[in-house]
Amino acid sequence: QVQLAESGGGLVQPGGSLRLSCAASGRIFGSNTMAWYRQAPGKQREFVARISSRGTSNYADSVKGRFTISRDNVKNTVSLQMNSLKPEDTAVYYCQHAQRDTIYWGQGTQVTVSS
């Protein structure tokens, strides 16, 4: 089992920045992928960004150039630096950890972009 704990959400004005973090604990294997998803009210959960244990990353088109995902394999953490935030980025952000065909989810952290 893997447990995930997110932190860093909050309220920010349009154009502002936030940094989300997620710490993984438990039985973690060296080869894994960590990702961020988000779910806005009334919408389905959607992919935001992903990074492999080797550091390969990819992003949703809607966040390219504004968000940066990074990870620390020693601490088993993943972060999402979010810049130039827009009201449409408002959502609950979920951390995901995937290893050996098993997916784990965090509880989510609220990000609200509003003036």
C-alpha cells in the first residue's frame, strides 16, 4: 500500500502562483510514475501533469508553459509549481502514484483562483 498526502492548495488571485506538494509513503518501488490530476465542480477529473521516476514529464495542453512538475526520488515527493494561474484552474487537485499496475490517489487539495 502507498499513502499520499498533498499540501499547498489555497486561494490565489489570477496571475498568481501556487506550489503543490505530495509526499508518498509505504511500499514504494523504484520504478513508478507520479502525477497530478484535477477536478472542477461539475466536471470529470482530468490529467494535469505526469513525471516518471526517470524524470520524463508531460503536461496537459491547458497548463503547458505555466505549470512545472518535479520530483525527489529520495524523499518520494512530487511537486507542481503553478504560475500564471487562471480562474479556470480552480479545482481540487489530486496526487496520483502508479506502480506495478496499481494506482493510488491522495485526498486532494483545493486550489481557487479568484479576485
